[in-house]
Amino acid sequence: MNIKSLLLGSAAALMAVTGARAADAVVVAEPEPVDYVRVCDVYGKGFYYIPGTQTCLNIGGYVRFQYNVAGDPARNREGDKYQAGSSVQARIDFDAREETELGTLRAFARVQATNNTIAQPDSGLGASYVMDQAYIQLGGLLMGYRDTLWSSGIGGLEDGLLTDTGLAVGDIGTNQINYTFTSGGFAATLGLEDDRTGDVVPDVHAKLVYSGAWGGVYLSAVYDETNNRNDIPSAITINGVTVAVNGTFPTLLQNGNNDAFALKGGVLLKNLVGPDTQFKLEGHYAFDPTVYAGITAIDTVSTLAANQLTNGGVPILLEWAVGAGYAQKVGKVGFAISGQYGETFDMSRFDPRTRRTTVGQGEYWAAVANVGYQITNNFATLGEVSYKSVDFGGPAGDVDQVSGFLRFQRNF
């Protein structure tokens, strides 16, 4: 009886203690509010709202590995009649947009770095990031740094032919401000661009574009206020010899006060031959020598890696040129071909061996072909070969070159 009474008493005491604790209020901490990242589908795929704002942001870019070969007259450091080497390029694009009472407010910035084994032999495995593009847009107003209006796309119609080496004439970057008026498929743009001469008078650009599902057509005009040495490299090194500007470019460039005017037009036709096909025609005429009529005639490894007029090679100035391109995709395979023909202005061509300069007008033509394959989603390879020729005739002679590259690129 004593043991039974003890057990009953212990159970009663335990229940009393448990009941007392159960009566106490239980306080549960409230979770802090979290502003989750939301998808912004106003501007297409890849945009997200920046938390706490109405600004949509897209971050993209690529990492590219490329092996380049530039044939004779390029020279490598061992004296061979070619250059060969790898390049690695990393690009990051930042695209921020939001709607305002004045239209879409946009800021776009692109930074990239390219490491070339030939052009940067002492740089190790690193390369500095540089600003490739940066501009602000509000409605139709654009201001900042990007490809000149003369060679940039409006209304989804890019200048240049359909191969990766697009043979675009005057493909350079400038500080600029312009305004584009759009109505349906029609777009008209007027812009001012810094010509880097230091005076207050800019270059003037205008462009008319009409585009649709079938393709598009455009006409560009440029007034180059002062075409002088500030617009082009001060010297060119080829075959290990540095050649001064006045020995390579048209003698008119030495005056430094030559106004120039040029026109360019093109038409793009989509799905004309069949599905996933494009055909393009493009041509220009320059009334005076101007950097906007320039194209790289002789490549180096750095030229192939950068595809810019001012990043290596020997540029020429074309008085006129016409070209055509064709591109087609079949499943994961794509191929493209392009060709271009024209004539240079009177050129002063300097021969470092004889120390003589000859002047004449050159005949220019180029052909490019490539094949690409989509290995998997966001990862592709591309192989391309190009041939360029400039023939000045007589004692000036001719120069031709075969170049090419093999590329692997991962987009994100």
C-alpha cells in the first residue's frame, strides 16, 4: 500500500507540473520578410527584378577559346611567314531596364578581356578588362560609347555581311549621342559622334531603316568633319618593321583638315531560299578618304581575335566596295559565305626594304567561309577561313593573305 500510494502521488505531482508549463504562452519568432527575386518577362528571357526596385536586370556574356592563324605577309617571332596562336576572351554584359513616364530607361555596359599569346607574350595568362560598350537610353535617346552608328544595327538589322568576319567597312567605336524615331518597322536616326580631334565640331551621322519579318533595308550617311591621324593608329608594324602613317595611308590624311562624306546601304532577306536562310547585299561609296571607309586588309593574330580596325593588321581605305553574304542553318549545323570587291583611294605604299614609296589606286577583294556546330545548349564551335587581296599593279605590286580560326564558345 505504501508503494502504491507513492507511485500515485508521484504521477499526480508530474501532471501538475506539466499542466503548469502548458499554461505558459509559447512565443514563436516571426520570420523576417524576404524579397525574393522575381522574373521580369517584360523585356524577354533572362531578366529579373532587382530586389526592392522596379528595375529589371539581365546579366549575360560568353567565354571564348580561339586558335588563330594569319598567313604571309604576317611574321612570327621565329621569322616564319605566318602567325599562329591562341586567344581567350571573356565578355560580360549588364542590361538594366525599367519603365518611366518618358519611356523605357536603359543602361547597358559590356566589359571584356582578351589574352593573345602572340600580341601579349609577356602578359602571362592574364588580361585586363576594358569597357567595350557603355551607354544610356531613354526612349529613343541614346548617349554613351559603342560601335559607330555607321556600322551598328538599328531595328535588328546589323551592318556587315553574314560571316563572323563580316567585312564591315568603318567598324570602330565612338562616344556618341543620337536619337531614333520609330514607327512600325520604320526607324530614322540622327547622331553626333566625337571624332577625337579635340575641337568642338563632331562627326554627323544619319540612318534610315525599314525592317520586318522578311528582313530589312537601310541607308546610312556620315559627314567626317576632320579626317586626320587622330582617327587611325600612328604607326603600323608589319614584318617586324614599324611603318609611319604617312607611308601607309593616303597622302590626303597628312593635311588634317579634309572634310569627308560617305554613303552606305544594304538589304537583308530572310527565308528567301528556304527556312533558316539569310541573304544580304551591302555597299558603300566614300567621296573623300575617311576612317569610316577603312577595313583591315592584312590580318595579324590580334586582329582575328578582336575583329576591330584599330587592333592590329594593316587597314586600307576603300573608295567604294560592294559585297554579298549567305547563311543557312540545318539542325545543329550552320554555314555562311561572303564576298566583297572594291577599290582603294590613292595609297602611298612604303617598302621598308627599298625605302621607296609608290602611289596608286588598289583593287581589293575578299572571300570568307565558315562552318559552325551547336555542340550542346549554349556551347558551340565555329571554324572560318578568309582570303583577302589588294593589288596596286605596276611596281607597287599586290598583297594577298589567307587567315582563319577555330573557336569554341560557351554563352551564358
